[in-house]
Amino acid sequence: MCYLDEVAPLVRVDLKYCGNDNFVGRPIAGYTGGSRAVLRKDTALAMKQASENLAKEGLGLLVWDAYRPARAMKDFYAWSETSDDRTKSEFYPNITKKEIYENRYIGLMSEHSWGVAVDLTLVDLKTGKELDMGGRHDLLDIVSATNSPLITAEQRANRLKLKAAMEAVGLRNYSKEWW
């Protein structure tokens, strides 16, 4: 395991589970704050290559989540058993908390906990703005699927550009998410 910034300094990081801007609406257990993403070394090296390839096109990567401690997965599940639904309209508007697990938006286990998965998007290197992917991070909805029929041609092109960049360095896509 390594810190992503030490291996891939071009990759930007905004760890959403360290704060309140996530589907639970609060910091998640196991995330101690800060902006240092942790990944397995081979995954970090692939991210480095992807970021260098994308930089030639004026694009960069922004990582929202990388290594996810097992206690975070337990925290997600514990939250799903509560009546707290204040983030529903923004993060899971069309499903129940139970369906978050039934529809496999989140599992009881995750490749994030192995340090080999990332949640990410593309950014314009000149402006720092995220490319339009047709939804927000952590949106647990069919519109987040890589090939969702509910997005525009431009949004699809942005998703496929990200997917191609990651696959070119040996990483694979999770079809329920564009990231």
C-alpha cells in the first residue's frame, strides 16, 4: 500500500468520506480526514500512467475514494439500518436504503478495502472543473451506470473517455458506476 500522491502527483484528491458530502451525510468510520488517498502500489502506478496519458489531452483525474477500511463498510451498513434519510433526495432518490444493497450499489465487502478500487472523475486541467458525467459522485441510481440510457451524448462520451483511460492501464470498470 502507498499514498497515491507520492506515486501519482498529477492526480487530484477530494476524499468525500472524510466529510459530509456523501450519501451518508457525515464522515465515515475509518476515514481520519485529510486528502491522502491510499492504494495498492500497482493500482497507484496505473493511476499515474492514466493521469499522464490524460494530461496530454488537457484532462486530469479527481479521486473521491480509494482504500476503504472494513469498518467503513460496517458503518455504511449500520447507517442503512437507521431511519436517517436526510440525503435521500440528493444521493439515492429512486430507491430505498434496502435497495442500495439489493441493487449492488454497495456491498457488504468491497474491492476498495483491498486498495484496488477508486471512485473518480475527469477534470479539465486548465479550469479544474469536473467534466459533465450526468450525475454527481455517490449518486446511487441507474443514471450512474456507465452506459445509462438516461444521459446525453456528451456525458456518455465523457464517461467512455474515463473508462478507456482506465482500461488502457489495466484497470476495469464497475458497470453500475461511470467511475
